[in-house]
Amino acid sequence: MLYKKILVWGKSHQLTLEVYKLTKLFPKEELFGIVSQIRRASSSVPANIVEGNSRGTVKEYKQFLIQARGSLTETVYFLELSKDLGYIETNDFERLYNLATEVGKMLNSLII
């Protein structure tokens, strides 16, 4: 698939995999709360990149990249909330925050 050659897709996919690994350790009562929300938000980033890449126009592609950026921002919020609630360690938050920041910069460069 052509989308696998898009660097920002690979980085955002990596972020999603990390989120899934980390949320396996969350309390069971959060399964339908934060776990569901952060997994949905993080997986929406690479999914929007893939869908946008399959569209026929640059305008449509950019619109999906903008949606991906919004989902990325939501992911970062849920990571911060998870840290503040004591579900993830500060070093895990910082590692994923840095990865998300890198993805955000890449998305911004494609949107402009």
C-alpha cells in the first residue's frame, strides 16, 4: 500500500501502537472511558492520513490531514489526563508527547 511510504503515517502508527500498549495497564473501570477515547483518537490520526491519501485531490487530502491533526491534539490531551490521574508515568507521557509533537510538525508541514 502506498500510504506506508508516507513518513508521518509511520510515526503516527507508531504512536497508536504505543498508546495501545500503555492503555493495557489502565484500570478496568477505564476501559469504556479514557482507554476507549485515547485509542480512538490515536488511531484516527493514521486512519485519516490513509483516507486522505486515497482521495483524488490535494484539497481533500489536506482536509483529512487537518482532521488527523485534531485527533492528535485530542490524543495529547488524554495522555496528559492519564498522567495527571496516575495511570501513566511522567517519562512515558514525555516520550509519547515528544512523538506526538514530531507527528504534529510533520502534519503541519504537509498542510501548509
